[in-house]
Amino acid sequence: MDRIRQYIDELIEKSTPDKPIWNIEKIRQGKGASWNYIDGCMITAILAMYDITKEEKYLQFADDFTSFYIEEDGNIKFYDKEEYNLDNINAGKNLYKLYDLTGKEKYRKAIDTLYDQLKGQSRTVSGNFWHKLIYPNQVWLDGLYMTQPFYMAYETRFNKMGNYMDIYRQFLNVEKNMKNSETGLYYHAIDESREMFWCDKETGLSKNYWLRSLGWFAMALVDTLEEMDEQIFYEYRKLMSMFHELVDSMLKYQDEETGMWYQVPDQGHRPENYLETSGSAMFSCAILKGVRLGYLPERYRAYGEKGFYGIEKKYLTEKDGELSLGGICLVAGLGGKDMRDGTFEYYMSEPVVENEAKGVAPFLLAYTEVIRK
């Protein structure tokens, strides 16, 4: 375990707010500082490290990093509300914790800045937020993670639970429209207009299950439940049931040897497929956190721990005295200028990298759950 502390400390030491070493996607694009979900994931993990260790260096780093982007009036540098991009909401989850820990009023104001985006976010016919303005009528599993925990926290803290049913209905729509009742798994995305080239013209669904999108969705359920007031009993129990059923469905596909999951989880038998770090870490984290918060029975802890230790054994390696976490799919999506079509071959074609936050952050979050015992 000490080497995992070493690993996160190495990443922190080499990162600044404008040049975080873990944002491989941005580095490859040659882009400078931006307000983005990838860094947001990493700061969530670093704040979890502070929560569990109480080591001031973790809070200091998270505060300095986030403060770089937040101006005194609550304006967020390099953030454009008019993109109406759900990904841009994710880093906002950290503002609640930083506001509680530091008392900085600018964090409270920035929460409102992001909430204003949700007020104007376009919606599908069924009532869910569009994933992005450039992806009209589309719901991606990723977007539930990016948005709903932040949205639920706002409603609980600042809006007297006024929009609880909106959040609840968005999860219900995903279950109704994107879940395969036979496998219990959820497709990566749906286009409710049935217009995109990647979707089934009858259902609007994308062609496959993608591990990381399923991981995002599992974490969305856990994190939203954590922010929800249990007094809303029926809806609370329903979301818990959705989570429990998703975990049970995914356990059928957990690799016996490593405890990990495959990039396309239901096709592990195909030779091109591979055990992928980010989605495996997300399920390990979600299961362990679900057990801790009482959403899953204690016996499920073994499944989460098996996944975590499997990732560590397979992909956390040391070279020239430095640690590196591999097996991370850099990015995957649908549509866009790259004409991503959601086929099995597409998911196999995306780059696999090391030390990218989309894998590192959930791995560290799973680590914090393991050491909470």
C-alpha cells in the first residue's frame, strides 16, 4: 500500500494547475489549462486522500489547484457555459467539499455559476439533459456521473430538495430506455431522435456496452445516493435497487483470475478485447463505497477488493524507480468529427495509455475505500 501513496505523491509533485501530468488527453492535444472533468476526477481522489489521511498536503494541493480556476466573483476561468457540456459540471462536485473545508466564498459562488448551466441545459423528449449542445437529443451514461451528484448536492444543500424528482426521473429514463433487460447492462448512449449514424434506428441505442460508461453510471448512482436525503424513501430505495441490480449484472462478467472487467464487458472471449483499468477501478470503487454506505451487503466487499488488487498486480508497475499505472483507455465516445461508430472494433481502436486520470482517479478512490476499514 505504501507504493500507492508514493505513486500519488509522485503525480502531485509533477503537476501544476495549468500542466497536470495526469491529463494525457490534453497533453496529446497540445492544449493549455482548461476547466475539465478529467482534472475534476483527480481532485476528487486527492480530496478523498485528505479525508482518509488528514495529511494537509492533499487539501493544500486540491485547494491551490481549484483556486487557480475560480475567481472571487465565482467566475470560472476557461469555462464556457454556452457549450452546455455536462462534462464541465463534474469538477463542481469538489467545490462543495472545498467550501466546507476552507470557507472560501468564491467556491460557493462558483457552485451557482455551474448550477446556472443546468437551468438552461437542453433536454431530450423524455426529459434528460442533452450530453452536450453539440450532441443534441443524446443521453450518455457518462453524463449521469458528470452531473447528477452535483445536482443532487445542490438540491439538498441549497434548494430544499426542490428538483429531487427531476434527478430521479432522469435515472428512471436511463433504466427504461438504455437497459437491456436480458443482460442487466446499459448501452453507452441513446439518441432519442434516432438520427445519428451510430444508433439503432428503432431503439436509438448505441451498438455496445462500454466498460467505462458503465463504471461512470455505477459511480453516479452511489454518489447521487450519498448526497440524497433518505426521507425521500421510495425514490431513495429505487436508486439503491438500480445500483444493486447493476452490480449483480456486472459480477457475471468479472474476470475470475484478476477481478477486473473487459473493455467491452460481455465479449471477454474475443482475443482483441482487454482487461481495462479505468472501468474496473470504477466498479471496484463503487462496490466498496456501496458496501460502506449500506447499499450493498458486506459480502460484496470481496468483489470490490478483488478488482482493486487485480489492477494493482496487473497494471501498477515500476520502472527506473518510478511507478506507472497502465491499461487505461484514453478516451471513447460516439459521433463527432472522428465518426466514432460504437462498434466492438471501434472500442478496441482507441489508444491505451498509462497514468491518465480517468484510470488513476478511480483507482485511488478505490484505494481510499480499501484503507477505510
